[in-house]
Amino acid sequence: MAAPVQRDQELELTVESLAYGGNGVARLDGFVVFVRRGLPGDTVKARVTKVQRRHAEALATDLVAAGPHRVDAPCAHYPACGGCRFQDLAYEAQVAAKQQWVADSLQRLAGLSDPPLEAIVPATSQFHYRNKMEYSFTQLEDGPTLGLHKAGRWDEVLEIEQCWLASETGNRIRNTLRDWAREEKLTAYDQETHEGYLRHLLVREGRNTGQALVQLVTNRGERFDRERLIEVLNAIPEVRSIHWSVNTGVSEVTNLPTELLWGEDAIEEAIGGLRFRVRPNAFLQTNTEMAERLYAIAREFAQLSGNETVYDLYCGIGTIGLSLAGDALTVWGIEISEESVACAIENQELNGIGNTAFFAGNVGEVLSDLRVRAGDPGVVVVDPPRAGLAGKALKRLGEIAAPRIVYVSCNPTTLAGDAKRLADDYGYRLVRARPLDMFPHTPHVECVALLER
């Protein structure tokens, strides 16, 4: 049966709910239409952008009647900027939607009719919560500027004057670098022509230490005065570390080798009574306040008595493993990033923790070797990337047969899929799951899950 709509057709729709990822869900005689920029309860005029056999996609072009949860967005750049998705949705409705997304994933993908899902932990701060921001340079008529990609566009950058996700310090650093770039008469890199010089700015902050790290990413060659750049940034007292990277490729990346121009090679962050050294490319949860809540939930779920060997897989800079070390016999961490592992070892020494060890390697390839070296674990903590556990990593994890797995997830669909495989193939049962809102005004939701064998 053919779809009842056509591309570019104008429709009037009433949005019922939010789908995972943030699009509104509307129905036209039972046919599902996903509406970008549509919020629950809204009646909108929408233009169809894509048609498939079972559903269509549309963009809301006009608000006919606002739903009960629609609010005024405080940011002057919203909704043109792609950094936020839900500033115009009341925060209580955001967290309710995220709770439902996790429930739907566990029911539909993990096959759990009544998943053991606990109430979502809302964010401590709804704005200015990010400790890491990546900006892109773009060229305007009056010179280069810095901003974020426009909503739905990878090739267009919107100039940002004040970002409501960044701190006051972060906003000041970005605007200072914009003014410096114009003073130096530098040009922004053009992704289409591959000409120009300035590419990205990365700002990382220790929100509890008042320290900031700046990484400038340019095209090849050194076309700026180092001393002037250092002088400009030294006017901001929080800046403790200035790095420079050169990207000679076409990919828009900041995860690059860096040259230290000034200051310490790392900054520090303090979470849960521990201090952590953070370099430009090291992984750390980007919401410091909620990271502390996440680590506390992981400790609660791990149920450590002091006699357990703990594996901390995808350990990053060691934050979760080190937060568990005081309640464990030993903690063994694996992380593929050598820079993150170097930070984890430093963090272990910085905090005087003697019962942890960290190694660089691919989890799926080195897990068997770790078992030979460390013995069987009582608890395994995993914090994988959005794609979840790779096939070999999941198989090795299942074969180890630890009594408890604490799974820290940033993607409920891959959490649900991995939980089902661990249940079907290795006898695990999902016992608890607690979502956290680490990223207000975005479709992202974190979840900590406990699986027992």
C-alpha cells in the first residue's frame, strides 16, 4: 500500500509524543509522520521531506497551536543553532520523554515487558553545564568568527555570541579568540575549497577547580604570533594550558596530536573527592555535576564489599575505576586511547591510590590476557561508546561470566541490544536500570544498568 503523503506536501498535524532522537510523532490516518521541530501537543503546519513505506519525515514550518509544554527558549541563537534541540520544551517534559525512551528501548529491543527501570535522575543544572565545547571557525565579510553548526547542517556554521550550554569562562574564551583572529587578520578554513587557516577551537574546563585548557586547530603552517596568542589568553585567569594542533586532512576533527604553547600540559578536575588530570584528547564526562551522580550510582550498583577484583572496561582517564577503588580489592582498567591511559596512571598517583592498574588496548582483544593476569572479576564495569559493545568485546565479557556487570550507557538502544545478547547467550538478567539526564535540551540520555548472572 502506497504512503498517503508525498515529498514537499504541506500537512497540518498534531504531535502526540517525542520519538527517540527528538522528532515529534504525528499520525495521518494511522500513518506515522516524524516531525522535526514539533513538540508534544503542538498543532503544526509541516512540509514532507522524506517518504518511506511505513513512515514519513517532515519539518514543522508554522506553529498553528502550541502544546502545553512549549516554553520560550532563552538563547538568542535557538533554534537555528544545532547545539540544542529542546530549549522550547519544558524541562519536566524533557526528562519524562527520556525516561520513556529508555523504557521503550528495554521493552522493544531487550524483550522486557516490565523492565526494572527506576526514575530518571534530572540534571542538577539545566544550563551552563558543559565542561567541554568544540567550536568551528567560519569566514564572514568582516573577518573570521567562531560558532556551532547550524541545525541539520554539517557545512554551515552559525556565529555564537553566548552559548547557554557553556560557562561564562567558556563564552569569554571563545569570544576572545574570535577577536584575536580578526586582529591577526587570519582567515577561516573553508570545507569546500580547503583554503583558509583557522579550523577549530576546543575549550575544556575543570568546573570545580576553575582551570581551563584551550586547543587551537589550524590548517598547515604557522601563520600566527605565538606570543600574542599567549598574551591574549593570559588575560583570562582561568586559562592554565594552551595547545596547538595542525589538521592537514579534510575531516573535521579535533582529536589530534597537540603542541603545548604555554602552561601545564593538562588541567585538573575534582569529582567526588578525587582529582583528575585532563589533557586535550582524554575522555571525561562533559557534565561535571552529573558525572559525580553517575559515579555514585555505579558504586551503588557494584555492591562492593572490599574483596572484589573489578574490571573497568573503556576506562577513559580512570574516573569510574578510581572512584570504586576504595571499596574494592583491585581495579584493572582497559582503554584504547594511550593518552587517556597516561592520564589514568597519573590520576592514580595524584590521588595516592595503590590498588589500581591501567592498560592501553582494544577491549575485545586484550580481555582474555587481562583475565590471565588479574584473575576472575567479581564485578565488571563497562562504559562503551555509543555503538555499544563490539561483537568480540561482548563475547569475551560473556565468557568471563562475572557475577555482576555495571553497564554505563550513553545510548539506550545499544544498551538494550547488548542486555538481550548477554541474557540470551550468557545467562545474565537485567536487575536495575537508572537513567540520568546528563545533557539537558538535547536528545541524549545516560543510563546505568546492573546485570547479574
